Amino acid sequence: MSSLVVAVDGTSGSGKSSTCRAVAERLGLRYLDTGAMYRAVAWWMLQHDVNIYEVDEVAAHAATPRLESGTDPRNPTITLDGTDVSVEIRSDAVNAAVSPVSAVPAVRARLVELQRAAIGDGGIVVEGRDIGSVVWPQAQLKVYLTADPAARAARRALEAGSADVAATQESLLSRDRIDSSRAVSPLTMADGAVHIDTTDLSLAEVVDLVVGLATAPADVSP
């Protein structure tokens, strides 16, 4: 387990965060939320009046924010220039900004470098959109989570305390469209990934599935 890397990618609202944190805790591993890193950079850009739709402007500031990710699955943190921004990065403004910011090659290059450094020698569960395909394609276990759009919207609306499930669903689908079509590191299922549809599964069932995959004996050919 000390060298294990579990790479979990998937669509918005499919249960990546809850699943990964629980799997990491069950297995005694660290946890890295790469989406929070992109959200933090997007929040920084908004706070500094950077035009998030101007690629060159975003790229010019990509290396400026000082970003640190805590990897304790029981208390994951994300600090920006020394300040915890875990709450701020979940705002509607950041929801709208994160896809255009994360599509900028300079932002992705910098954060992928930080993510690889955090993974290091392993012993970690990493969630994101391009972990198994770009960040760590050599991961011993790659998982791709999806769910029916209606189920994803209901879950996300419940988390956010919102009654507008339809608007939440459109927001999720919009992010998926943008992230799947970007030129650099698009959202895609990595080669060798195990696809899990979480629509009709409880969180406990999904966690059990991933833990089972992570602890299954390696297939040794005769």
C-alpha cells in the first residue's frame, strides 16, 4: 500500500470526492483533490481581476499563486498564499470560472507538476479529470466514475443546499462539455481504467468496489 496510486477520474457529481476520501481512509492512504487545486487558481484569478477568458492573461499569472494541498483524507485542505480557501472555492463564481481557467495550458502544466510532486512515491488516492490519462498513467489502479445526469444533479444540489436541480444539472453538463472538448488533457476514460456507474449505487457500495479493486491480488500470468 505504501507505493499504491489509485487514480480516480470521472464526470462532475459522480461521487469522486466522497469515494476517494473514504477509500483513502479505509486503506490508510493519503488523498489529493486535484479539482480543488484548479478551483483555487480560478478563485485567485477572480480575486485579482484577471480576465479568465483571455488565455494569455491567465497564462501570465499561472505561476503566481502559492498553492498547497493537504492530503489527510479526514481533513483535506487547500491553501492559497498561506490562506485556507476551502470554502471560497466552492462558490458559484468559481464553478463558472474553473473550466475556462483549467483549460489554459500554462495552468495545467504548472498544476500537473505540483500534482506529480504530491504523488511522489505513492501511497495516495488522487481524484480529478485527467489523473489516469495524463498526470499518472502508470497508476496501479485507474477508476472512471460516471452517473446519470439527473442523479448527479440531485446529489450536487443536495450538497449545495439548492432546490434548483435543473439548473444544477445544466451546470454540470456544461462543465463536462467544456472539459471533454478542451485541447489539453481533456476529460476522458484512461486506458485500462475500470468504469463504475454510480447511479444506482450507494456511497458505501462504490467505496467497497474500489477498495476491493485496490486490494485484489495482482493477476499473475502462468
